[in-house]
Amino acid sequence: MERARQLRSTVPQIEATIKRACRGATLRAIEKAAELTPPTQDDDGDDLRGTSTRSGEMKQHWATDSKPEPRKSGSAYKTTLANDMEYASYVNDGHRMDRHFVPGLYIDPESGLLEYAPGAKVGIVVGTKTTRVPGIFMVDEAKKEYKRVLRRELGRVREVIE
């Protein structure tokens, strides 16, 4: 009876430890997803920016769209790793790429940069030589990181019980 009472008294501490572990693991998963999201740098430190990755907006959305604060649902605690950018799933999972004509898209002769002017009477055919752009799978890596950190942090629950 005494041991049962002792264990019941540790429930608030255990719940606080679990919440802290979930929050910490989710924050680390968010960091991992952002770390793998373009624009990134290669091993030589060269910037690997490409079309639609110049702003870094998708990278920033991991922090703003995710919900690292644990919410209790029944006996489980839930957190959310999310990125609400419209094209995030295409970057994560990969996508088909067909050659197609884009009206208003042109290469500026002075700067050599790709420009877009919707009303211009120009356009170019875009696409790649390959028909598939491979995914980066940053969500899978973030989930692995979440599980790794959570296992490590929940090992501390035993210390609370004993």
C-alpha cells in the first residue's frame, strides 16, 4: 500500500518529464527538418540555392507551423511537426517534372537572371532532362531524430520512479 501511494505521488513528476521529453524531441525534429530543407550548403560550404529556394521561406515555416507544446489526448501526448507551404510535400517526397512552356518567363540579357513578367510577350520552355525530381525526405529524418531524442529523454522517467 505504501509503495502504491509513493508511485501515485510521482505521477505529476512523471507527466511533467514526459511533456518535457515530447517538447524537446519535437523541437529537435523541427531543427532537423529545417536543417535539411533547401536552401542548404554542400560539403564545401557552397550555397546550393535553386529556383524557388532563394527566400528560405519553406525552411522558416517548420518553426512557425509546427506545434511543439504537448497536448494530452486520452493517455497520449501529441505534438505536431508541420510545414504548410504549398510545395513542401513535393520537396519532401519528390515529384514529376514535365517540360512545358511558361509565358512571361525569360532570361534578362543584362543580368543573366531568370525573370518573370506576366504581361510580356515572351516565354521559354522549362523542364529537366529527367522526368522525376528526387525527394529530400526531411520529414522521415526529422521523425528519426524525434524518436532518438525521445528514447534518450524518457530514460529519465525511471529516475523519477525510483
